Amino acid sequence: MQYNTQQKKMALPEYGRSVQNMVDYALTIKDRAERQWCAETIIHIMEGMFPNLKNVPDFEHKLWDHLAIMSDFKLDIDYPFETVKPESLKVKPDPIPTNGKRMRYRHYGRLLEELIKNACEIEEGPEKNNLIALICNHMRKDYIAWNKDSVDEQKIADDLMEMSDGKLRLNDEIRALITERMEKNYVKPRPNVKNNQNQNKNKNKKH
């Protein structure tokens, strides 16, 4: 018994080994007319494998492209469409552009660094304090999400000062704003309705 892993790698595994074997057989046919008929038969079989895609634009064109790919572009027939070129399959995607700047703390992310930079440029006052409080809350969340551990206020204060080159510091007013924000975001646990109902039933049974 021969396993699939022992056979040659398929270019398009979604069509299965049977269809690939048909394509390989078509490559061995010397008579051009017979080879053409064999290729059209393979296309008909491939089309039947995906009946829900028949109405998709260019579906038939894609099938002939796939036939060319599965034959390693060696099947000499009259294609009804201009098929995909081998070199177009080897084109690498364009690299994702980056600003190239190194982040001091990756777990805080690039966006937080931008917020800190903007906060440094704002004049002293309530707006700046509110922004610093917002930044500290995000730093706390990001730190816990990354490290899966608790973080004390001093750690956030130290990181904030370092990331802002000493321009941003925690004071009592900002600490009060942080506490206020945390209290507003705190969601009280909802009572378990079923447990309350069961407790009431038990009380009624006792009486």
C-alpha cells in the first residue's frame, strides 16, 4: 500500500489525488485531439466538484488556470482562455511598511508611545492630567494582559517617566483621576437569579 505522503506533492490538493492522476495521464497522451478531449473531460469533472460556484464570474477561467498549474504548465492543448503564467505565482507580496523605530516596551505598543509623546507637548492643566490618567490606565491593562500578573503603581510611574524622558510624572491629582476612572469602569457582579430563587423556595419549605 502506498501512502499519499509517499507520492509526489500535489500543486492543488483541494482537487484530490484522482484528478491529479487524470492530469498526469493527460500529459502522456501523444495524440493532440485525444489530449484535448481528455483535458476538457477533466475540466468537466472539476466543475462538478464545486457546483455551487458555477455562477461565480470567471469560474471556468479559473478551472483552466488550475489545470495548467496541476500540469506544471506542460499540458500542450488549446486553452479557451489565456491561462495564468508561472512567473506570476512566484511574486512575493510587498513588505508591510514600518516606521523602523524600536519600541522601548513592546507590551505597551506603538499607539501608547504616540499618546505619551502627545501628552508631553500639551500645556500643564486638566486636559494634560486627564490624558496622563488615561495613559496610565492603558499601561496597567496592557501590562497585565502581557505579563498575566498584577502591577503596582510605582512600576507604571517608573515606566511612564522613562518613556516620556522624565517629562511626565504621577502626582496626587493624576492619582485621584486614575482612581476615579477605575471606579467608573468597575462593574458590580450581577446576582445569581437562580440561586436567589432556590433560596426563596427553601425558605418557603421551612415555613
